[in-house]
Amino acid sequence: MFEYLRFLFRNKWYTTVEVIGISVALAFTIPLLSFFSDKWEIDHGKDFKRVYAVCPIETFETTIGLGRELIEAVPEVDRYAQVFVIESNAISVGDNTLSALGIAVSQDFFTFFDINFSEGSPLSLANRKSVFISGSLAAKIGDDAMGKPLTCAGEEYIVNGIFEDLHNSLLPSTDIIFSIDSPMLDAQWANPSGYWDDIVTFIRIQDGFKAKDILNKCKDACKNFYSSYYAKHPDTVIKLIRYDKISSNIYNYTLTQTWGLSLWAVEIFGIILFIFALVNYVNLNVALSTKRGKEWALKKLLGSSEWGIRMANFLETLLITSVCFVLGYGLSKYIFPVFNSFFNVTHTFIVLDSSITPGKILYYGVFILILSAITALIPSRIAKRYSAIDIVNGGYRAQLKKDTSSILIGIQCFISIVLLSVSILFYAQYKKMADRPRGEMAENVFVISGNYPREALATAADALRSLPFVQAVGLSNDCPGDGSYSRVTLKSEDGAKTDLYVIHCDAEAFNAFGFVTETGKKVSDGLWLTNSARDITSQDKSGIDDGYLASRFGAEVKGIVSDFVINAENDIPAALKVSNSGEFNRLVINTTGRYDSYREEILGTFRKSFSDTKYDYALPKSAGYIDSYYEKSLSPTKAILSMVVIYALLALLLTVLGLVAMSTYYISLHRKDSAVRKVFGATSGEEIRRHIYKYLKIVVASSAIGIILSIIINDAIILSYPYRLNSTYWVYILAIIIVASIAFLSVYLQARSAAIKNPVLYLRDE
């Protein structure tokens, strides 16, 4: 061990470069290990082998009465629990208004999920106006939160319990727990088999039974309970999903998700960086083994067993692995927030935590052992091919001319080319969508959105019209740049489908948006089609005529408006249904300009207007000028772009470190060869070119393979965007130029430093 430490100190520059590379790679790999540990905890709840979610349709969505139906119809089911996931709620406690995420649960919920209470008891939820709040929400309310009344959706509730914040749970992040019998669900109880909502129904089967034993009974119970639904949809598949399969189920949009593109991206990139760490580490150990070959040979000649040498090598590797892991863990604390921000933007409801738990210690320990074993094994396998006498005589040194390290460096260059080309493509695609012309509409349009009653919005609109800089105010259910609620699919008689975004708004909102009628006529109630919508819904193209549209939307086609972009990522055309009736959730405000003071005054007036209504004020879900909605619609693409760029830059950094370290090591190892060549007439320039050529060959070969894979990946990415780049060939040229330039500079600096020195110095040292 002491010989190993002395060796590292003698080669401190090379060792430092490799340790930095390994530690940085591990810093990005550790969140992946944390994710797998968290996923295990999420999937292995109480009695997870006996608990199932009932899916009467494709998703996990059910109605509030299903649990009672199953407990009565299926004797093998001993308990059921229902969880209704509620969107963000505005709650009032005294003079304070807070935003809180909530769930409503049935009484047996607490036998299915471990909820730790710091105050109160689960039994208190038997009162339909009792609620439990999280420790973090209690801290916002104050020290005396227990027993306090709070108001939500016009109803008063009493805080009868405080639970510890949820971590690594199948349940989504939750601030407040209501009873499923609370007044806010009276509408669902009025129609227990017909009011479908985000209600997940769990059942627990008795010991000795399996899902296959009760599946048919559950199907019969669902078909009986939802008879009218299944009469219309006879091919619907009814499923039982076991607890440990729920988070990774692709139809789980309600509970914690451990699936999705963003998680796949993190997993793939994490594995890639693990490969980088492995490559750098193997390079380090191969290099160390070449210099320590004689040491091992002497130990063999002195009687040491091969197993003893291998074990000593493993322990030495374990030491440096542990040091690199500790350094990587320290760096990873700055990486975890980056991952969580990425998950939040891409709507993946999981939060990675850097804290240490027994489960994570186990994962980390196993990972360190595996990494140490792999990296210790490879140089040992290489050395095993030579006898002790061969090594002492220089036979093992001749192996340095083989391609082990070249292959490893080539792998890094290959991955760097792929990641770099993907990141360049994502950036170009993002810029194309961000700079996309928005069409003919007003620029200074401020939109406030939220779950507000129609009466409250109408009162706020009247108040906002009194502001001197406000030109028009109207009501709408959606807005350009968002398109989150208004997408509909039209189906012609021959089965052809046509997608439209249909914004429902009143005439004032139409004018506030600044839409331009093509014929110049005044807007009136009815259906207004953009030019693109008119084109794809014309009788000769889709079989959808004005009569069909009037029947589908309950409004006659009144005219044509100029095209505008409803969503920056796609080309689906838009239509407008102008009507004063219906449910609206947005205020559309057209202002004379755009200033921060306008925003503050608009939001202040909006809040004050609630004092003239019977409703409590709630924070808007979103509020801003319409540009911000377009930017928000691009946030998932931007988040993926940011993550890919981070990994691409990291891959380049690790490639540079690998090239610098290996070129430094091998150039120094072959300095006598270079010195002899210079003595016999070779110039410094020739020696520099010889070293550079050796490594650029690796880069060229890696680039050729990397570009082929990049084209396949990038074609799949670009085809997923309807509004996309026209040509991408320049992406690959730029990626090759960047990687080749970095490789050239990395090797050139080391080669030049060695080549310009007096060869006599090297020959004398040798």
C-alpha cells in the first residue's frame, strides 16, 4: 500500500488529472444511484405485495364510489383506500393566504401508507371538516397551527394533525390531507359512478391470494358498477397494477412517476458518465500497472501468490475509488438541484435528495466495490499474460505499444461526438422555435390564469377596465402560447382525424388578443377559423364541412382570422369560439405598453377586486405577458437542451482530461525514443506531428462511428418536432471540428513541451 501511495506521489500530475476526471464523472453518477435507491423505497411500501391499484380504464382515474363497490363484491379484498389528488389550493389562515398541494383520502388510507404524525392521530379524519397539514406548512402558519381553523374553497376546516413531510413516497408532494368525505367532494358523491376524476383506488387482498385469483371478480364488479360506460366501450381492458409497478407505469399521471423521457435521459446520461469514470479509471490503472510491472514481478519471484498481488491491487484501487467517491459526493450536492429543476420543468414528479440513508449507503457501497473490482481486474489480466522474467526483461513494457489505452480514449471521443452533436441540434431546434413568428396579434397582452369562478373574473375585469393604461379586458379559457386545455380532434365520416386548438373566449377577449379578421368585419359570437384551420377543414380535404363544425362546437362559422401560432412546438392550426357563455379561467388584458409598474398594478387591482365578491382570493397559476406563455411552452425543450449541453460539456472535459493525462504519460514514457530520433536527425516539428498524428487517428476513427450514431439519434429527435430545422448536416461538421480542435490542442501542448527539450537530458536521465 505504501509503495502504491509513493508511486501516486511520484506521478502526481498524471494522478491529479485522472482523479479530477473520475470525481467529476462520479458527481453526476451519484444522483443516478440516489434515484435507484429512492425508487426502491417508493416502490416498496407497506404490504406492497398485497396492494393493487384498480384501473377500470386505461389510466388510474376512477370514481369515488368504486372502493365501496369492490369491498362488497370481492370477498378476497379485505380493505380499500382512495386517494384524490387535488391541484394547488389557496388556503386562508387568519389574514394569510397560502398555496398548498393537497390530497383527499379515505379512512383506511393510513393502513396502506406510512404517514408519521408529530401531532394528532389519523382517527381525527373521521370528521369531514378535519384536515392534517405537513410540518413545512405548519411552520408557515406558526407555532400554534394545531387546532386552528383554515378556509379552502369557501369551507372552514380545523387542523387536527401535523404530519412529517413526505419523502420517497408513491404519494405526490402534499401539504394538506382532507377527508374524502369533505364538502369539496360533495359533487363526486352525488354521482359516485359517473364523476371520473384523479381518484386512485387501492385494494389490499387477503393473505394467500394473488391478483389472478380475483381479477375476474374485479372485472365483473367494475362492469356492473360502470355498466353505462362499458356499454359504450366494450373493449376496455380492466387491470390490477401491483403497488411496486405503479410508479413506473406509463399511464400513471397522478402519483409519483419514475418513468418518462426526462428520467430516461438522466439514466442514459448517468450510465454514459459511469462509462467515462470507468474509462478514466482503467486508463489510470493500466498506466500504473505498466510502471509497477517490475514491482509485481519481484514480488512473484520472492514468493508472493498471484491472488495476494491481485488482492493488494484491489485494496489499492478501493482506496483511490473511495477518495474519488467522497470528492464526487461533495460536488454532487451542487448537481442534485440541477436534476430536480430539470424534473420540475419536464413535469416529472420526483425529487432527488442528497441526504444519506441506509438504502443509499448500501447502493453507494456496492457501486464502489464494483467499480474497484472492474478497474483492478483489467490491469491484472494484462499482467497475467507475462511471466515475472518477461516483465523484468522488458516484455511487458513492449505491450505499451498495443492499443488498450487508444481504444479507451476512442470510446470517450465517440461519446463526446454523439453528445455534442445532439446538444448542437437541440440548441438550433430550440432557437428556431423560440424565434418563430407568432402571427398577427397584439404584443402587449397580459394574461392571468387560475381556477376562479366566473363571477369573480367578471368583477375583476370591471375593476381592471378602470386602469388608465388598459385598453380592453375579456374572458377566455386558453391563450396563444399555452394551448394546454383546448386541443380537440375532429373525425370525418370516413374516419379521418383532424386536430385543432380551439380557444373559447368572449368578444372582448378576442379584441384584447388583437386577432385580425381577414374580411375586416366586426367580430360576433360564433366560430372563427384561422386560414390554416379553414384550409384543413375544407370539404374537399377532410370531409369536415361547416355543418359538422357547427354541430361539433355549437356555433356557426362566422369568418376567417389571420393565422397565429397557438403553440411554439407544433403546427396544429387554431380556431376561436366567440361566446359570452361557458366556463372561463383567464383574464385577457390589452395594455398601452409594457412596464413592470403595469404588472404590479394589474395584479394589485385583481387581488383587491375579490373583496367585492363572496370568494377568497387565490394566487394565479400564472400571470404575465403572452411572450412568457410561449417561453413556458418551450420550457421542457429548454430543460432537455440544458441537460444535454451540461453532459456534452462534461464529456468534452473528461475527454480532454483523458487525452492530456494519457498523452502526458505516454509521451514521457517514450521520451527516450524521441531523443534517439532527434539525435539521428529528426526535428522537433516532426516529433510533435508524430505524437499528434497518433491521437488524431483515434479522434477521426471515433468521429466516423460517432457521426453515424448521431445521425440516427438526431433524425429521431428532429422528427418529433412538427416545426423543425430544414437541414442538419452542419451540426455534424461543427461537432467534428470542435472535438478535433480540442483533441489537437490537448495533445499539442504536451507534445511540444516534450519535443523542444534537449534530447541529451532525456538520454542522461535514462
